[in-house]
Amino acid sequence: MIENIIGKGTWIDKVANTLILREKKLNRDLDIIRVESGLGASGIPHIGSMGDAVRAYGIGLSLKYQGYNSELIAYSDDMDGLRKIPSGFPSWLQDHIAKPVSNIPDPFGDCHSSYGSHMSSLLLDGLDKTGIKYIFKSAREVYKSGILIDAIDQILTKSEYLGQKISEFVGQDKFLNILPYFPICKECGKLYVAHAKEYLTSEKKVLYECSGSKIGNREIKGCGYKGEANIEKAEGKLAWKVEFAARWKILDIRFEAYGKDIMDSVKINDWVCEEVLKFPHPLHIKYEMFLDKGGKKISKSAGNVLTPQMWLKYGTPQSILLLLFKRITGTRHIGIDDIPSLMDEYDLYEDVYFGKIKENNQSKLVKLQGIYEYINHLNPPTNYYHHVPYRLIAQQTSLFEGKERIDKVFERLKKYGLVREKTKYILKKIELASNWTDDILVNEEKYDLTLDKKYKEALTELVSHLKTYKEQEYDNLSNYIQTLIYETSKKYEIQPKDFFRLLYKILINSDRGPKLGNYLVDLGINRACEIIEKYL
């Protein structure tokens, strides 16, 4: 028996409940609880970037389920300066290093008003295609609107105190000598290179000198210009060490997660929020970063990104949301080769939700059902569709080409008794698997299986016999193969169900599938032997 289930019984509900209790303790207005996700606009957004927004959206969904109105603010930092050229981007961007990305031309043509706008649109496209509801805020427009002026004024008025605290918190002494505000130099148009020396409170202006700065490992020269930046005209931006706090207060943000790479910035901003702006900082949860399969951090500049658009060429929106909702703790190694298993894992969640697969652990059952409902935006489907393993579909698509491919694959699946009628669900899955076959399957490595001597010997003999079979010599080749598999397992004292399961794992990375005799005939004996031999 499970007691004290919060919401849908997931980590999402626990965080939302913690947020509700905190807001009540702070005695704040609960008419609307805003959650936020910061969107980077300096490079191609990847699955990790999207995860921040998706998880905040999940918290908002749980808030609504628990009876509170909520909004997700998707805030794009398109006033940020370009620090380096991402891999594969045009070399002419070198001339725009350190300029705000909202002031740089679109590197992919004239489809967007700026570099920053193009990058933001890619992430918003991913959110749209996965059904995430949000309110978009552009940093450029927020600064131009003037709503940050009072917060900027409060921060710059106490800049000396802030510089000392930043040094104390994280050992960064930079702001002991300059203001935590980056003017956009009126002469060269660059950020970071113009150092703010003095704030004229009555005029709301910052005096600066464009003397250069170090960005990453590079020294960026300043143009030597001396001038002033008016904070009322968006002629600069706050440093990250204080900017989060300003937007949290102005936009009334109550929750924002963060990655450990900006932990120091969040720590300082929390303090600025409380002590300088007199606004309770948002509730936070820290998440680990996504790493690629080689253990390297997914980086916009390094070019090892897996974008939402790439994912959605091969997988459904639900498979992305499963990846991002199933848990938040722990480092995740993610690659495009994870898509088939996540597609099948979503099917498993759906099987459990509809009771097609029994889950006796009640605690696990509640969590699986809860995550499934969040994946479906708390509006789960009412109809159940029988599932076909993704890799089985992919292998079937490898047998056909051309316009009739989807129809031919469907007929094969129908022949195996795996589908009955054409639905949008199965046709879309065949389409996605076709893309996978064309782009990935031909280069795919074998699955990670460890076989003992007995199983290897049994597989070796099975392949040897299969290679003697010629379809034209047998009227019912599928039955011959089915019998051969059974007899081979008995000869080597292997439970037939275990041997069949192993072959399914090898051929389609699943524990079950269509009748193997039929499948091997359709796949082709030579092709089936090639796949099995990879493990020998």
C-alpha cells in the first residue's frame, strides 16, 4: 500500500509541492506561479538546452494539477555576446566576436532578423513540436521595454558592495574594479571589451572605456573609445552574476532549475535577489549535464550537438519527453543511437498504463503512470494501439525503397499479425524508422551482448545450417527455419524460449517479435546470417 502520494507520484510532483509549500511560507500571491527557463542564443540549441525548458514546463503542469495556475517563461538571452564561432558556422562571424547576438546578421540567410533570433527559433521550434506551452521573452526586447531599469539602477548603485560579495563568494575580483554592467561600445559595437567605470545615478548613465577583454582563452582588443551608456535605452546589459536576479524580480519568477556549470552565478544571483532587490529568489533544483557517448560535455561550439530537429527526424515527441521527464538527477550520456530504445521504452510505459503489462510494484506503477501522463501533457490517449518494436520496423524498411515503401512495410507487419489497420500512429512510426534505416542503420554497431560458449556454439551451428537453405528448394521454408531453431536449442540444452529471445535480441533488439521463421525468410537468409555472425 502506498501512502502520501503527491500529485502523480513523480519527482516532478515533489518539486512542485515543495514550491507550493515555500510560496505559502513566504505568504506570496498564488494567483499565478511563474516558472522560467533560460534559453541560450549563441549556438545551435541541443537536447540538453531543451531539457531545461521541458522540465520547467513539467513543474508547471504539476502545479496546475495540484490546483494552481502557472506559466512557463522561455527567456532568450539574445543580448549575450558571441564568444566563439560554433563548429560549422561561416568564418565571417569572426568579425562579430563579442557583439550581441541580436545585433549579428543571421548566418543562415535572411530567414530571421538576427543570429540570436535564428538560434532562439530553433529551440522554440523544438518546444512547439513537442507540445510545450510557453511565453517567450527576448532579452533584447525586455531591455528595450524599460522594465529592468529600476533593478539595474538598484544593482549599479550598490556596485561596490556587490563587487566585494562576488569576490567573497566565488573569488572573482573583476567586479572590484568595474561595474557589473557591460556597455555596448558605440564605436565598435562590442560587449565585454568596454569596461564600465562609473555610474551616474541621477542621469542613469554608465561611463566606460573600450579597453579590451579576455574572452575564453582569447584576448579581444578594444577600440579605445570612451563614452557613456544610458541604461534607459538598452545600451548595455547586466553581467550574468547579477542579471538573473533582475529578471527574476521583474518577471516574478518562482522556480528555475540550473545546470552545475552556472552554479556560482546562481548562488550570487540568489544573494542579489534577496539582499539588493528585496525579492525572494526562485526555488531551484540542480541537474547534471548531458554528455555525448564519449563522455564529453555537449557543446554548441564543439559541434557535438544532438538537436531536437535531428531527434524528431527519427523519433516521436513522446520519446524526447520521456528522456527528459523520466529523471533529473545523475549525468546522462545521450546519442542519436538511443532513439530506438526510447521509442520502445515509451511503448512499455503505454503498455503498463493501459494494463497490457502488469507491474506488481505499486510504487513503480504509480511513477510510470505519472510520467506517462506528463509526457502526454496530462491528457493521455484513450485508445490503445498494439506496439511493434522500432528496430523490427527499421529492418523491414531496409528491404524496400521508393514511394510504396511505407505501404509495403505495413503489409509485412500485417502479415506477421502485428498490425490490423492503417493508423496515423503506425504510418508515422514506419516513416521515422525509414529515416533511421536510410541514415543510421547502415552504419550501426552491433548491440552490447555477452554470450557464453554454449550460446555461441548454438548460434554457429544455426548459421551453418541456414546457409544451406535455398528458398526455391522448400515450399514452406519458414516452418523449416522455425523447427531448426527449436531443435538447435534442444541440442545445446538451451531452453527454446531463451534461444528465441536471444535471436530476437540480436535481430531487432527486443525480447519478442514476429514468428522467427517468417521473419528470417522476409529479411533474407544471407542478411540474417550476417547479423548473427557479428556476435560470433
